Amino acid sequence: ELPVQLGFLGNKIDDESRQSSADSFVGGNPKWLHEAPPPDPMLRCGSCNDFLKLMVQTRADTDRVQRTLYILACVRNRCQGKPGSWRVLRAQREWEVENKPTTEAA
């Protein structure tokens, strides 16, 4: 089997206001890739209709797009394991020319 590398441990960001959509982190508040957040129904539990909490935000860029994945869950005990109590949202946009990573071989 080939090993899978999911990410690197970075420096702790103590000030949440310094986090950006380019960061991957656990918990806290999502930093949306786009200016506007998703519509409210996408952020609500399918069981109790309460707002979901961010579990993980992670970057999943490709050479064509900037992509961020948001894993959200309901924290109420009665919702655990019920349909709609977890949700994964994906946001992506084309790379801006000046920020596009290069894939040139040396």
C-alpha cells in the first residue's frame, strides 16, 4: 500500500482573525472561500434545524482551482448518526494568474 499524506502540522494560530480561507484547521468559524457564505439551509442540521458547527476546514487545491472543503456537524446528542446531521461543503474558484502554482519540472 502507498502511504497517504493528508497534511502538515503548521504553527498554531492563536488569533482567529488571522485565519484565512487558505488555512486548514479544526474547529472555530469557517473562513469562506467566497465573500458570501452558503445559504442558511445548507448550514442547518437536517434533523433539528439548528446551525451545524465546523469540525474541519481544509484546502484541497488542484492545478486548475482553489478548493476548500468544510466538514460540519450537529453537536446535539439526539442528532448523532441521523441523516443530515453531518454535511460536507465544497467551494472552489479558478486560480488568479498571479497566485497560480507552477508545475514546471526542473
